[in-house]
Amino acid sequence: MKEADILNSLPAEIEWLVFFRISALAPLADERNLKTMFRLPVDLDLTPLSYVVLTSHGRYLAPHSGKDLLLIGETGIQSASAPAISLLYRHRSFIESFSPDGADCFAFGGASSGEPVMLHIVVKNSEGIAKARFRRIPSCRNYAFLAAIGVEYLGGQSTRVGFVAFFRNRLSTHFQAGTLADYSRTGNCNRFFLNHGEIDDKIERGLNQAAQDRIDCTRGKGLRVARELAERACRQELAMTCQPPPPRKEFPRGDLVPLGFLLCALSQDSSEDNSLALNALRDKLAEARQGALWGFHTGRLVTSTDSVLILQAMPDQQGIEALELFSDGRGGYFPQLWSAARKRHRMAIGAANAHWCQADFCLVRALRARAGLSSRTSSEYLERHFACRSGLFFANPYLTDWALALALAQDSGEIEIRRRLRDEILASTNADYSFGTYDQALSTSFAILALAELGYCGNWLRLAQLRLLEMVEPIRGYWPQSIPFYSTRRLATRPSSTSFGSNSDDRVDQIIHVNGNAYEVWWYRDSHSLVSTSAAVMALGVPSHLRGDETLSTTGIERHERYGCQSPLEYVTRFALPPYVDAAAGETCARSL
């Protein structure tokens, strides 16, 4: 049957209808799911059928040949009787102005109210390209929430007979949302359509639940992947990859700190399945402990930076108190101890690494607060260093923001600085609700975690979580590799200047210039995706909610330039490193966060 034949075989009294071309959906959903979706008999042979037709008067099937629809009744499938007056006959002028020809999905409804609506969808490359005719321009209220079911609004245009709105539907996401709900909310699609594109409270609740279902599903898969990574890490070394400036070769370095993130992620789930992996990870980290603390890599120099990241996952008072060895006495903590010559637990200092000997971060404050210990870092210290926050070893601005948010999380009195940090993060949101311009999965994860620590759980956060779902690698289930950490060494000579083209090769361009001096940059790549996958799993575990009445706004807050850097190299050069080498910064930024 042709599309017009279907409309000519249905009675004019039908309030609404939607039909689907089976051959267009078959590559996207297996036969079992298709039958569940449309509540078709499990033994039905779909081969001779071209369309499934859902209406307010029942369900029909359209065969490839013939001009009669088949009605799915309580006693079986039978030929439908021809109507006295057909839907097409009664509404021909309106329907033909929005021809159903070529539609893989076509819908009509609302005629009884005098303001009918129509929808026409063509499936291309696993996407549904849709146009809908509404009575007027929709308000677009809460249209961002449509991401929960894979739908995106593309704008529209006014016409003589109404407003034509355009949508893109990522069908794999749409079907996943339907499957997770056991297709119990498919009526909301009709409701949105018959509402002329307006999202009411019922639809909003459905979108919220669809978002939660998808987040929970992907987080569950992420936890399984994290458990597999933990089991592998306990059998073999899964170190990060150190990438020095060429021609020096890459080498494995950093097998402990990523396990701290992995342990944090797995600790979200107390199920029996996770207990073995959790215990094995804790045993491995306990084995690698040197006294009360850790190094970046097994057997290497103990540092406060690496120890504090691991203590996030397995805190104990002895380790937290031991961090005071690194205190500068003014609220900051040195990343490591040093001496003129190499000694046990001390770095040998020289011209190349002298800039490392400065207070670096505020994560100790968070640990002490969680352990019920008095803070050695004042709120004034955090306020003073807010504008120039960075890190000697953090290659991502959102990783630094997360560290600061943790420091503020237990301090409900610091309302103003918490608000400032929250607003700066939110103002950096990309149009698709991701964060960052490079390593977007890692950036988005730490932005979510920072916002959660600051007490925010609304629309931006949930929409960012939905965006994070789309970044997972579909086959392995990991989130993409990234560069969370870096280190720098000052050079005695000054090579040619660095540029930051979007196509620059960071392997080649690893010499930067700050305050008149040249530094070589060493990257630490998360080559096994331990940090990125752990951060994503933690971020998906953060409670959030779509709120149609949310009034939060970042109007008037400019996006800080630190969030616009096109590569980690640009970020390190312009923001991360300067506070530690800029003599003019003096006491204000020399001991940054």
C-alpha cells in the first residue's frame, strides 16, 4: 500500500494516527523489539507487511500489495472494513499541503479541535529527519530536555497554513529510551505532537525519567568496565604514558594515581560484584604505599599531589596528617620535598625544576574537612588565589575547578566564592552542554563533579550528563583517552616560539615560553582510559534533575579565557604554568591552587 492508500482506508472520525515504514526501522531495531514497540503478536510474519499503523481507533497493518488495511483485533488479524468517509477525503486539502508521500513515519491528529497537526519523518543514516506542522511557533520551553530521547529542534518557518518545525531524531537513542521504559511512555510522543510542540508537565516528567533511565543504564555499563579495568590493573601494570618532547621516546609512568580515581568510581557501588575488585585495588594501593603516602608511580618519589589524589579514594587520618610535612605554613602545600642533592623522599632541585618548589593545590583542605580535622587553609587563602587558580601538574582547567570545589564543599559558609566558581563553570558550557574544547569527555566529567560539590543539581548538570553518555566508545565501553597531567622543565636555551594552531601537533610543539623563559612540557596520557572512565562513571552517579521552572542564569558572566584554550599546550602556556614562573605575580599567585 502507498501512503495515501493508508489514509484513504481509515475512517474520518479518527482523532490521531501515526504510521511507520517497517523496512526503515528494521536496520535499527531487531524484529523482537519492533514487535514489542508496536505490541504486535510475537508469531507475526512481518515479511508481507509495509507499514504498522497506530490510531486512536486501534492498530492496523498495511500489506505491500492490496488496498485493504489489516486490523489487529482481540481475536486475531482481520481485514478492515472500508470507511464511509475516509480520513483523506475529509482532510484532503490539509493533508496534501504536507504530503505523506515518501514518509517513513507520518502522523496526523487534532482535527476534532479544529487545529490539526501533521508530522513527516524520513530516515537517513540512522536519523529521523522530521518536519511538523503546528498552529503557531512553539514556545520551545524546555526543548533542551528533548535530548533525553535523542531529539533536537532545528528551528522552523512560518507558512500560510501554520508553522513548520524541523527536528532531528537520533533513532538509536530514541529506541534505547523506549526499550528502557518497556515502551510505556510512547504516548508522550503523541502528546507532544498533539500539543503542537509544547512540553507540558506530564511530558517533562517523562523526559526526566527517560534521562535517568539512560544515565543509570550507561553508568551501570561503565561500572562493569571499571571493574574489568580494576581486575586488569591488579594483574598487570596499567600505567599512564609519559610523552616527553621528541626525539625522546614515550614510556610508561603513573600506575598509582589512576587507581585512586578508579577506586573512587567503584566505591559508588556497594554490590557484591564490586567487592572483590574494590578489595583487590585497596590491597594493591596499600602494597605500593611508602609509609603513609604514595608516589605517582610504584617505587618513585612520594609527593603530596599524588598522595592526596589517592587519599580521596582511601582516606585515613594517618595519611591525611602526614600531608602536613608538605605544608608551607600559610595554607598551601608543596607538591614534594626537595634538597640540593637527591635524598630519600626528596627531589634533587636544580634550575630545571626550581619552579616546582611552590605551594600548589587545595585538596588537603577537603580531606581534612571530611576527616573532621581542623582546616589549615583559610577561606581568605582560597579567595585570594581564586582568579589565578591553576596547577603545576593539572593539564585541564576543570580538574583544577573540581579540586577547588572539593575544598569548598564542606564549608557552607563560603557562599560567595562557591557561587563565583559555579557561575564561571556554567558560563563555560558549550552549546551542546559539554564542557571544554579539548578532552571534552574528561572536561565534562570534572565540570559535572565540580558543580555537584558546589551543590548544583539542575538542568545544566543533567544535560551535561546526557551529553557525556554520547562520548563513550560504543564497542569497548571506555571514555576517550585524555591528558589529565603534565610537568615542565625549564631549558637553559631559548628555542623558537610556540604557536597554538588548532592543527598543531603537541608531540612536536612541546616547547613553550613563559615570562621570557623556555620550558619543555611532558604529557601524561591516560592511555588505558582509567582516569577518563572513572571520572565519567563518578559524574553519571551524581544526582540531578531537569527543572522546568529553573531560573538560574549566567547572563552577564563572560566565559573565562582559560576554558577557551584549544589544546592542553595552550592551557599550560597561558594559564596553568604562569602563576609559578611569573615573578611579578609575587605572593598573590606564586602559591596558587
